Amino acid sequence: MSERSLNADPHLIVGLDVSSRQEAEAIVAELGDAVSFYKIGYQLGFAGGLPLVSELARAGKSVFLDLKLHDIANTVEKGVESVLRLGATMTTVHAYPQVMRAAAKAAEGTDLTVLGVTVLTSLDAGDLADAGYATTDVAALVERRALQARECGLRGLVSSAAEAAHLRGLVGPGMAIVTPGIRPQGSAAGDQKRVVTPADALRSGASHLVVARPIIAAPDRLAAARAIVAEMATA
């Protein structure tokens, strides 16, 4: 694996949403110095990918370990401590106050950025109604959870880029805003219901962009990554 390139854009996080460590390593090798930040979630993590967090960190890469923890406070706290030992740069918890307070406590005094997941980008008003929420106003729920995340001491949020501008105004410049559901110009939305282009996401106040399928499913992954970085540079 390559050492981190000074030319890689640290605001681009490539999602290693694949089902084997071998495939993930091939993607990292193909992208080389063009990418310095990767996301590992359930799909790869539960397929033997968790040790890859430490390997990528030792190779000079940053790693977003996207586990979306949600459990009793003690379990979340111990889980975040384990994430720290792996060497991750970022991790996620669902934005419920008890969960966020426990995660913030575990990460205090470290360089780990714990992100609160406000509302999944695959959800819309109908999905909230199906789940039994009292509100079907996605934006209002995102806002409430963002303010709670700040109060609980988290260092960042995960939200749709469609809400990024409003959230930036609410939480100020100090918190990271990480946006999945990013699709470059002309690409398909897939199963995401709230998607934005890379340049628009950055203009809206996002600090980091998570891009998976538009890069890892591309015939030429390196060219796709470079094109997205170029599009980001126009913001």
C-alpha cells in the first residue's frame, strides 16, 4: 500500500463497500496516492475487513470506520475505545443523546472524530412514518439531532448534503459534516433518495464527501476518483 500523497484530497472519502478484503486491497492499490481516506462499513468489516483499518493507518491512510453504534452507554463507550485501538480517524454512532454522550466520553482527549448519524440518506418522510416516528419532517429531525450532537460533545455529523448548509449555520465551523449520497454529474442515484453532486456538497458546507459506487464500480477507478477530485476543486 502506498504512503499518503500530499496531492490527495483529504476531503474525499472512498467507501470500500465490497464483500472481501482482497477486493478492498485491490481498490486501494489501484487508487494509490490519489486517495488518502477510506471508509470501511458493515459489508467489508464483517467480511474480514476490520484488520484492514490498522493496516491502512500504518500505510499513512485515514480510515472512517462506519459502524453506526447504537447500544447501552457502557457498550458504546467500550466499542469506541476498541475503535481507537484500531487506529481509525473517524467513526459513527446513531445520534441519540445517551449514545452520543458515551461515545464522546470515550473519544475525549484523542484525535478520533465521532460523528453523529442524524437521519440516513436513504430515508424520506414516508420511511419515517413507516417507522412510527411522531414527525415525518426529515429536516426537523436532522436539525434536532444535530443540535443534540453538539451539546453532547461530538466533533461531527453525518447528514445529507441537502441539509449541510443549514446544519453548518446551526453548529458553526468547528464540527465536521460528512456527507454520503454523493453522486458526480450524470451518475445514477441508486438507492439514495437525497443526493447532491460533490461541488454542490462542498459549497453547502460539507467538510468531507463519501463516494463509493461512482468510484469502486467504475471501469477505471483511478480516472473516476480523479474526476471527482477535479469536480470538488470547482467548489
